[in-house]
Amino acid sequence: MSDPGHMHFRRMDEGSDADFAVLARVHTENVDALPDLLMGMLTELKADAAYPVDRCEHSLQAATRAWRDGRDEEYVVCALLHDIGESLGPFNHGDVVAAVLRPFVTEANWWMLAHHPVFQVYFYGQHLGIDPNERDEYRDSPYFDRTAEFWFLTGLIVPVLIDGWRGLVWGGLVRIAVHNQMMFAVNSVCHSLGSRDFDTKDSSRNNLFVSLFSFGEGWHNNHHAFPSMAIHGIGPGQPDPTGLVIRLLDRLGLIWDVKRPPAELVARRRTLAREHASL
């Protein structure tokens, strides 16, 4: 990088034409250096060790899949760089990368980058007590389907790399179909079929079949009775694989402040429900 010179003002209203000519050269050189800076941020994502693949490899997979799908160069670049803001903005990494790339991309791709973290919650929100359908707030956006498709495509990358076409079918398409149907069943079947251990102001029910396929989400009446609790299977004969993982992580000290309803409150509300049913 060449020496752009030096500015001499202490306040911007004291600057001369020569000073701002230097400022313009600095700006130009920063723009020229931006691609290398962004690639450096992408490379730094290799430091992740907790994921099945580090985020750099994940980003390369996303870009490769977009390219093989015939997407234009801009879309491929967005797929490649979509996670570079994670370290700088762990609470809003989509906003970070969207702000950086906004001068260079279309409004549709900018919107997709900014909102993709909300859309990815659809795949894991139920495990963290977050509404997986939070993205529905944006359903009226003209870019909703584009962003949903982006996460559908990236969700198929790892299964394909692991086991080719079998990975695509069983680890990708079948997995997504079963997952979606079970999540739909939680809010449909579990409001019509099953038992009610607690009185609630809705028609929520506990359903063993749905719970077995949704890792414990089928104990829906329990959830409605104690909506802030982390573990849904709180009664005898209520298997809850997600709850077992949460208990294990809690005992290992990897998570804390796990919300549990007091046992006395659970017993009292269960008794009240039985008394009400007998009337």
C-alpha cells in the first residue's frame, strides 16, 4: 500500500483541500484492501472447534452449493461471507455482514444476509427455548422465500458431503420432512389428541407418539402449564431426550440457571387438574 500522505487538521472544519485529498486516497486504499480483509475474517473462522465442521468450511460449503446450483456471482459471495460477522457481532452477525456488503449487493441479498440468523433459528429454536417460527414476522417481505430457500440449501450441504446421495435423501430431505411434520404436529396433534395433566386456558395436550419423534416437544400441555421451564418431560413415563441433554449439560456445569418449576407447584396443579376432571 502506498503512502497516501498525512492530514494536518485537528478538527474537520479546519481541513484544507489538500487534507481531504489525502482522506480520499485513504478511503480508496481502504476499499481496495477490503477483499483481503474479508477473506482474512473468513479464514479466522477456522478457529471454531465445537461444530462438526468449522465455520470457514461451512461457509465454503455454502458457497460451493450456491455455485453448483447456478447462482450468480453476487449470491455465491453472500453465501461465502454470510458468517464473517459472528466474532464481531455474536448477537447480530447478520447485521454486521449485511452492513459491510450493502454498498456492493442488491437489496434482496442485503435483506437475506441481515435476516438469515432469524431464519436459521427455525432449525434449532426448540432446543434453546426460542420460538422456531420467529421468522414468520417477516413473511410479508418480498425476500422471505429467498432467505428461507437459502437456509434450506445450506442445511443440505453437510449430509451430502458425508454420504453423497444417501446423505442428501436421508440426512437432508427425509430429515427436514420429518422434522417439519413433527414441529407441525406439536401445534396441531398436541392440541387435539393426548392427555391433559394440567388445566390450561387452551386445548394443549401431552402426546407420547409426537414426543418420541420430536425429542420431547410432544409434552405440550406441560409446556403450556409451565412455559418458561427448560425440560418438558416432567412426569413419570414422559421420555424427553432434549431434557436429558439439558440435565447432563447442567450437571457438567456447561449451562446454568436452568428453569424448573418447583415440585410442590407441579404436584398441586396436577392434583387440581384431576379434581377438576372428576367433577
